[in-house]
Amino acid sequence: MLVIIDGFRPGTRDAVRSLVPPASLEVIDGAAGSSWLEVGHHHFLVDATVAVLGMDEAVSLWRRGMAQVLQRPLHKVFVEGAVRLFFDGPGRVIQLIPRGWPLAYRDFSTVSFQRIGTHQAEIRFDDVAPQAFASPGYLHSWHAICQGIFDLERPLDGVTEFSFDEARATAVIRFAWRVPARKP
């Protein structure tokens, strides 16, 4: 994420880095781009990003960052080919989120996909670990990641709604889109 932050808003990288404790910054700097970061370090980066950019801009950054990750050569050919060949409309790519989520967020929640209408779906996060609620932006970063994946589907009028309930240890992202009228 630090790699893309100056491209989002020039000069913010140093401001974000200045708010991350040195020990966590050392771990973050030493990690490979595809590495899993323990929440004990990762949340400082999330919190610092929110402190510098504000929640709405941080979510925009993370959403755009997801798109950039998926455009890397390692992912681009596979992702674009799969979307073009196998997914005939919105709701198809996001249904794969529960399969990939545990690879990035180990033991942090139970994730499921459900269609809730013709042009609507939801991703549910149940049994969300308490650490995810301890950071003001952590769950919002999950929402942004899912938005970035939804963007791959190029939905017409695509929107998401996000809610969470700490007492129930749940979070829900609802997706809705419009389908173009078929030409006669």
C-alpha cells in the first residue's frame, strides 16, 4: 500500500510512515509485496492512512490499490482472461471472495457469498476477530478491497453498502448493479 499512496495523493507516504511505530515499519518494509502481515503490525499502517487521509479518502486509496494489485503482470493475464471467458456479468467475480479471503486474512472471519436479489449480492463476514474491530479503519479496508474486486466486473451503476456489528462480530457488504437492456 505504501507503494501506491504517493500516486494517490503526492507527499502522503512520508506522513503515513511517520505515524507507524518503528518496529512495525521495519516489518512492513522488510515484507515481500505478497507477504502476509500480522494484524499487530498491519493495523498501524491502516490507522496511519486513515489519520492522514480521512476515512473516505483511505477507502478510495485501498479500492484503487486493489485494482493496481490485480493489474500486476502476475495477476493481470489470469484475472482479465478469467473475467472475459467465464464471468458473464456482475456478481460472478465477487462470489469468489470467500475462497481467496482466508489466504490474506487467516483466521480472521468466516466469509460467505449469497445472492439476495436478481442484481444484488452480499458478502458476510461472521466470527470476525476482535482485533479487526480495534482498528478504526480495518473493516473499512475490507470493504475497499471488495469494492476493488467488484470494479473488475465493470458493473453498471454498481454500488456497495457496508455495515458491521461488533457485538455480533459480523460485517456485511451488499452489492447492487444494473444490467443493460438487451438489444432486440
